[in-house]
Amino acid sequence: MPSAFTAEAIACWKAVQVGVEKGWQFQHTPRSTNNLAHILPTETLRRREEIYLEMGVPEYAKDQTRYDGVSEPD
């Protein structure tokens, strides 16, 4: 990926694609609560890793959710 912006754009596109295929409903998320969506591609590019989020998330993403106080819905 040439930039974090490109990685985020592709990640968003893929997320929408998967969501549409699975019939998920999407809702707007305020930018202030969207740190995790920014950290995943940025850290992945910095570490030169390739990740897939189907079976879980990298440890740095878990750290960010703890930092943000975000928890999974019940």
C-alpha cells in the first residue's frame, strides 16, 4: 500500500462489501469514536504486516479498545 489513506480506503470498501454480502445494516459512527478504524491500517502498514480480521484482531487493536474504553456490544 502506498499510504495509510489508501489502506483505510480499501479497508472501508472491503468492509462495506462484506457487510452487503451478509445483509448487515450500517450506521454512521462519529469520527471521535473511530480511532480503531484508523489504527488498524496505520499500524499494519507501519509493521509491514498483512492481517485478516475474520478470526480476531491484532494485539495493538485490543490495546486501543481498552484505551478507548470501547467494549463489544452485548
